[in-house]
Amino acid sequence: MNQSADSLPPRAAVIINPAKGEAADVRAMMTTVSSNNGWAAPLFLETTPEDGGTSQARQALAENVDVVIAAGGDGTVRCVAAVLSGTGTALGIIPLGTGNLLARNLGLDINDPAAAAREALTGANRPIDVILATVDHARDQQLFLVMAGLGFDAAVMADTKDGLKDTVGWLAYVDAGIRKLPGRPVKATITIDAGHSTVHRLRGVTCGNCGKLQGGVELFPGARFDDGELDLMVVAPRGRLGWLGVLAGLFSRGRSKDPSVEYFHGKTAEISVATPQAFQLDGDPLGEASHLTLTVDAGALLVRQAGS
């Protein structure tokens, strides 16, 4: 007699970035954790340089797994989430990247892959917002979970040396940031919720779905995954000491009156810049853009967190 589908043990799909040094260990660990918690042997799918997790996530859904686990950095997580958003299938995370920003903001243990694996199997589902980005009036939207940048921060991401990231981790971004401090501002127009437009001369604009970065820095104080809003930060240093004003604005948790940093909030945002600027989504450099439309899709993605 065939065993009914309802009596089968749950099964996870694990989408692994094989470029991460811990990838081989994740396979053995996930097999053990699954067995110890009454789950079937996992389905393992590897990303490729050409496909960061999109087709693998679609294959996982076709296999009707109970949770899809992204084992990699923020780029892998974003690609998998783009497929899972709106499906009702939960995303689990085993953080193996340099930033691991989504995992940090969810409160996952970024230093203990086994603990993260257990949470991905046995944790509670939490709905979070995602933000949809339309770049240069393209037909297709792109999704991000943590932050998008146009200008300075995207240029930093693009100029960060991979070898240095492997050696010193997130401090490699500091090295790139120092090298990118010189530069000229660009004229930009920003419209929030289709309302009044404001004009700026800025070095960069960053959109956040949550607030925490590496090193305990909170870029968007009070920002939450589930508030149905996006947060926008405009960076416009003035004069030789302008970057000190930016730092003061960041470390004052949004209370500084220095115009070097301004914050905006809303459900949609439209950003136009006079000349194309570097552009990034969740830390992935994606070339240049001159127009960006951002829209919140509230509660569209289920993620696994530690059970209450």
C-alpha cells in the first residue's frame, strides 16, 4: 500500500552557493539536522555564476517542499526570495555571506549555521514586506529585502575587493568607502507616495526595508520589515567637512538637523538623477541607473525565525 502524502515527513529544499567555503559542510549538517527533527532527506540544489538561485527556487516549489532554505549570502537570499514571494512557501536562511543583512535583521545566529538550520526547519513563519524596484522604466520589476542604493553606496559595493572581503569581512566595505569619498554631487528629484517632489544635489540615496548593517550600525532607526513602508535616506555632504555631517546624522539615529542626511518614509518612491549612477540591490552591484521606482509589497514573503 502506498503511503499517503499527508503521512509523509516534511522536506526542505536547500539552495546552496557552492562558492562559499562552508557549502560542503552544510550538506552534511542539513542531512543530520533534518533526520534529528523528523524531516525527510533534503533536496540540495546548487546555484551557478549564471543563476544565483532563481531557477533552483522554482524547481524547489515544483517539488512541493515545505520550506526553501537559502544557504549563502544576501545575493542568494534575494534570488530565492524573488521566487517565493507571494507563494506562501517559507524562506529559511543559513547565512554564509559577508553581510548576511537579512539574517542579522531577523535576529538569526549568523555565527552558528547549525542553529540557523534548526530554525529554518522548526521555527515560526513570519510575514515580512518586500520592496519591488523598477529600474529605468523596465517592464520587469526586481525585488529586494534589505536595501537598495543609487550613487555612493552602490559605487562602494561595486568597488569592494572580493579577496579583501574573504580576508577581513565587512571591513572591506570601509576600504572601498574611503576610496569613494571624493566625488561630485548629482541633481536628483525624489517623489514620495506620488506627492510633492523635492530636488536635491546628493551623492547617494539609499532605500531600506529594515535598518541594521554590520558592526551594529543602524542606518534606518526604527525601520521594520512589517510596517508596510519603505525608508529613504538622502546623503548630501557639503564642503570639505560634509562627510562628518553625514556621520553625525547616521550616529544620531535620525535626530540630527544637519542637512547632509535627510530621511523620507512612504509606500512608494520615485527617484530620478540627472546622470546615471551606480545601482545595487541587497549588496549586488547591477550597473547604472538614472530612474528608480520603488513600491512596498506588504507581507508578501514568509520567513522562518526561531519559534516563540
